[in-house]
Amino acid sequence: MRIWGKVWTANRLVRDMTVEDKSGDTRTHKIFHALDEFCRAFDLSRPIWLDSNIAEFKRHSKTRFGRDNFIDSIDFDYLEIQVIEED
């Protein structure tokens, strides 16, 4: 599974990276692991999954974490994660 993490500010892609996970973990564990990797690389606190994020991710394999998802203040508009390749 490959997951793409992107940080956006003013409709511009500021930072991005992909995480590849070939472990035997469940899809959910792979997504959480990738989100932890993005947060470490981008020096962010871990965002809170709201019901809207869960529903959007289930429908489109993609979601955005904005200011409401972070406890700390952020200097960007949103963090977007997207599954780009599944096993």
C-alpha cells in the first residue's frame, strides 16, 4: 500500500511525501502508521479523526485534516492523505 501525504497552503502544495507499507497489517493500521510517518516528517502533532474525516476516507480513500483536527496551531491550511496504491 502506498499513501501520499500533502501539506497545502493557499491552494499550493508546500510539502509532500509518500509512505509505502508492505507489512501484513490491516488497512487501518497501515493508514495510521503512514499518518504517524507524515507527522514525524512534517513536524506536526497527530490530527484528530472527526466523523467527517472517517466518512470521507471510507468513500474516497482520501481526507483532509484542517485547523479543527489539530490541538496545536498550524501554519498551513490542511494536511491531506490519500491512498494511491492498494495491495
